[in-house]
Amino acid sequence: MKITVVGTGYVGLVSGVCYAELGHDVICVDKDIEKIRKLAEGEIPIYEPGLQPLVIRNSAEGRLRFQTELKEAVTASDIIIIAVGTPSLPNGEANLFYIEQVAREVAEVIDCYKIICIKSTVPVGTNERIRYLIQSQSPVHFDSVSLPEFLREGTAVQDTLHPDRIVIGAESEQAAKIMRELHQGLTEHILVTDIRSAEMIKYASNAFLATKISFINEIANICEKVGADITKVTEGMGYDNRIGSSFLKAGIGYGGSCFPKDTQALIQIAGQMNYDFKLLKSVVEVNRGQRFNVIRKLEQLLGDLSGKTIGIWGLAFKPETDDVRDAPSIEIIQSLIDRGAVVKAYDPIATNNFRSVLGYANVKYCETAREAAVETDALCILTEWQEFRQISLYELETWMKTPNLIDGRNIYSEEEIAKTQFAYYSIGRPNLNKGIREQSPVFMMQG
């Protein structure tokens, strides 16, 4: 099939490249001239494992093109996929400016029947809104399809080529048939539904996963007070098929481009319908508070943080990505700076992106993990990069001024920590904590 993908951000680029990998003719369109130039030369603006070789191969074989000209791309294609950003407005609503802008431009150049899909995450009713907008400017018949994406950064290529499910929101049998054919063979789970349900599936899925994360972090906080081990608790929970083990890893909370934005947007969607989504509001509140456990434990270890040198390992919101959007590291490091601490930070991939968000003030950006740990009063692990797991704890002790370790991602085992002199704090594993005064749990018998 002949496909145009409008927008070469994370979703648009990965989707377009993978459609080309499946044998379709794909044109990726973006107004950013410099980005298009680099993509045409095989340079990737994002860090995503496995993506660059697909760009190079499919471009060389003629199935994948990058350009700024929309009219030519629309005219040459049967399917138009809109994958531009929907960033949050100050009140949490999704900003639909870019989608509406693309819709107007498509309306000006559409010349015959096309299927126009929205892959961006959008509020319920957006596909209808965009359809009416195009219809008001063009007499040409077309079909609208909601095609939500379910990509995870770091595994996006795998997720696209081997998805759990494909969701297609369509009112036209012809459009549904064509979209089924487009995705045939990727998965047995292709769900065709009405457009509004497809839009809601995306938000509901992300909201539920965010809820699992905040829930397990709350359980971890209780574990610390009662002397239980969250890793054992989640293992026991995960064997229950009704619960499953995914997204039950305690830590410092979620971040990134999807969960924070989509939870806030769904709260706004509910509010516009006069529904108070209390559960999801609590999920957001818990998530924001969870990251500050790192600060609280540092203060328990060191007291006043003013003048203390704190090392940070990990700036990206998760490993295998350079994305720092709404990463816990941002607020944690800002809080350290506000308390007068000197911060030394390292990330294998995301340093430049982080620097563009927080700048240089009171942060020394390091070239290696060792440099970020040397002569520090404490070290905080905020992203579970494999590189950090491979560093000898014995060596790490010798690098630091004082061996204080805040493991915000529980990357070290009880056996590893027992062999060290670290004052150690992890998430929801109080029996591993060394050097931090914890309130002993008190149990009262009913009598």
C-alpha cells in the first residue's frame, strides 16, 4: 500500500519506518527541513534501538522517503496517517493545534478517496472533529479511522512489528477492511470498533498502567513501615493471572511522554463531562510524591544537604531511551539544587536532552558513571541502565567520599549489598536498608 505519515516525531517515525519494513511504500512528511535532511541521510533524531538500520535499508531499497512537501505525498498515497504531537495545555488538556493544522492542509490538497487516520493520542471525539473540519473545506470523499499506537520507548520497533493488539476505529466497512489488510499478519488480535471507543482504549490503557505503577509504589511505602519486601510481594502478586507481573516494579514513579500527559488529559476529559475521576487524580498525586522519597532519604542520611555533593546515575525516564520528558530526575535534581547541594549527573544517552531542560546551573554533567560518583557524599540511581548493574560495588565504594547509596530502582540484590559498607536505601525493601534510621513497626493485638 502507499502510505503518507505526517509527523516524524517518535510515533510517526517509528510507524512509518516499520510500515516500510513490512513492504509498503511510505513517505514521511515533516515541516522541519533540517530533520528531514538528516533522516534522508540516515541520521536518527531519537535514540531507539534497531531503528536506524531499518531507515537506512528501506531508504536504500526505495520504500521509504522523507520530505517536507505535503501535497505530493498526499496525492501519491492511499492512506494518510497523522502522527503529530498533542502536548498538554497548562490545564492538562491535549493541545490539538497541530492536528487541526495538518487537517486543514490535507483538505487543501486531497484529490480523491483516501483513508485519513489519526495515530496521535487524542481526546474522545477528535476524529469526528477533524472529519468535519476537512469536510467543510473539501468536497472529496474520504474515510476517517482512529489508529491508536501502543509503543514503548526502547522497544518501539519490536512493539510495532510484533504488537499485542491492533485497534482500528472505523465507521466505514471499506476503511476497516483496508486497515485490517494493512496490519494482517502482525497479530491475531485485531479489534475493529467504533471511533470513539478506539480513542478511549488508548487513554484507558495508559491510565490503567499508570494506576498499577502508583499502586505498587504505595504498597512499597507500606512495606517499608511493616518490614515486608516489595520484590517478594510483587512476585507473589504476579503469579495471579488476574493481576500479572507487568508494571509492578516499585521505584520513583513513572515519567515520559505518555503516562503523565495521558492521565492528565483523561482527567480533563472526565471533568468536561462533569465526572470527577478521583482514582486517577490520586494516581497522579501519588506518582509525583513518590520521586521525593529520594530527597527524604538523603536528608535522613546526610541531614542538611547544603554543600553536599550528590551523584546522579540516570536522567532518562527509563532505560534504552534518551527521553527526559517529565522524568523524575528533573524534579529530584531541581530539589537538590534548591537545597544547596552540588549535583554531578551522568546518563549513557540522555545527558544532552536533560541539559536542554535544566541547563548548567549547579549541575556538573559527567562523561562517565565513575566521574559522577567520585568524591560524592551520596549517589542516587534514578534510571536502571544495564551499565550501572555491571559496575562493581566494591569499586564504587572506593570512588565515593562517603558510601551512601540511594537505589531508586532496586537494581541491587540483598546479596550484593550485604558484602559492602554502603549506607543503603532502596524502595520497599526495609530489611536491606543500612545506615538509615527507620521507625520500627508497631503491631497492636486486639483483645
